[in-house]
Amino acid sequence: MPIGQNGKYVQPEVQVIEVAGKKLDHGKGPYVAPPKKSGTSLLATPKPMPVNDYFAYLPGMSFFGVAYNEDVPKLLSDSRWYFSLFGLGGFALAGFLLKKDRNFKLTCFITLSLLPTATLTLATGGDDIPVIAFMVLSAVLLYRDKALLAGLSMGFAMSLKFTAWLMFAVVVYTILRKYSTRNAIKFFAGTFVVLMPILIAGIYDNVYGFVTNAIRFPLGLSGTSSPADSALPGHLITSHFPHYKGVILLFLIALFLIACIAFAAKYPPTDIYSMLFAVSFVMTAAILLAPNTRFGYLNYPVDLAAVAVAILLDSKGTNNVPDSVLPPQVLSSV
């Protein structure tokens, strides 16, 4: 279906983001929530809403829907244009920053843009692509010792979806262990100077709406079933015990933490490429164990693993990488 025309091949989240963008254009926040009684805890289960009323993103994502208004030609009002622009632009910039020749950079760009099913994602939805692009760009900027710019890129990614916060956690772990205090301060400063104003502006007047939409709904605790229901382990387990969602969620979180701690103990990240392999593992574990998930989210670990290989090849090669950094199967395949 051509971009810019409504039709059955558009994923619902495109329209959700466009509605949020229209609200932003009118000075309103992106979140809607059922009325909350005075004194009710933020943890209280809200009344269910229609599934497309939920904005399961962070406030920054609404910027991609701003063009959806009467003053913009219909062809250009489709938010998928802007997902593509920022996503492919981020991949191109990340490739440009690598050290090797033009053919290598072009190969990296094509790999990120085409091979991990990005084309289908961009055609029907695409909201994950700019998130991945900002994450990739942040990693490459760290690789090129541009900590402040890396932090700015990470801040933009984290203002879009909680998914990027998983990478931030691994980056923090790596930076605090292996990088200078000065670079760590630059990275954190860049991240929070972007992230905090966007978060505060988007949620300060509707914290309950934020919790309901961006936290409870993706975790399956909003009272409304999410369309993210691929048959992966976390969703299957949750579906078999619908009356114990809270307990099952805690169980899945525990499994996730155990897996991450075990991986970090076995393969502690010591540099950018091993950090990216760790991020890829963490995201794969999160996708497999999330109560509401999609196979399409595997774009994240696939792209980040591809970037890890690209950075590995762009640097001095695998001979200088300690065996303890990367799993043997990864080293043997590079």
C-alpha cells in the first residue's frame, strides 16, 4: 500500500501515533486514561479502554505524528514517511561514521535497512525503526569516542520506547566498568538533557495516563488485551494463567534477570562490540519472556548483533578480542 493513503495494510500503531501527534499539535499530552477516583493508587487496575486508545510509547514518539493534520498534504501526513526518514537517516549516519571504505559502509547500511525485515516494517508500521536507528547511532558514536553525541542519540531513543532503556542499562554497566569518568559524565549528560524534558513535558499532567498506557498496557495489566500476541514463551505462559498475571509477570521478570546476570557473568562486556552482543542477548531474552510481544521485535537484537559484527570488522579484527568477550560460536562465525 502506498505511503500516505489509509488502508488495511497499515498497522494500528501508525494511526495511534498520528492521533498522539495531532494532540501534541494542539498542546495536549498523548495519553488517555479512564477516570480515576480521588485517592486511588496508581497501581489500581484501571477500567478497560478500546485497544487503539492506548499510546504504549513514551512521549517522544508523538513527534512522528505531528504532520498528521489538515495543513499538510495527505501524502506527506503519513507518519511512516518520518519513521523512514529518521530510521534510514540514522543508519546512514552510523555507517558513515565507520572507518572502513565506502563499500563496507554501504554494505552495513543495506544490511540494517533491508535484511532484518526492515522493509516490511517500514511499509506497514515502522515505529521501531527510528528507535533502533538512534540506538545503533549511539553505539557507533561511542565506538568513535564521541560520548556526548552518543548520549544525545541514546536520549532520543529512550524518549521513544522503553525498549531502548534495556540498552541503556547495558551501556551504563559497560561505561562504569571500562570507560573514563569524563566520558561517562558526557554520555549521561547527553542522555538526560534530551530525555528528561521530553518525559516531563509528556507526563507531568497525566501520570495516571502514562502508567496505564506505557506501563500497564504493554505488561498486560490494563484490563485490555494487547494486539502484541505472538506465540512466544512469555505470552504463552501468561495466556495459560490469565487469573495470575501479576504472579506470572514477577516470575518472568525473575527469569529475565537470572538470564541477564548469568550472561554478564560468563561474557562480561568490555568494549563496544561485546557490549552490543550483550544488548542483543538482553533484548532477545526480554522479547521471548514479555507477556505481550511480537516476532517483529526481533529486529532489535538482529540489527544490534549486525552492528556488533560491523564494528568488530571495522576495528582491528577478531584476533585482538579476548575469547572471554564473545561467545565461541560468535567468534567462529565472524
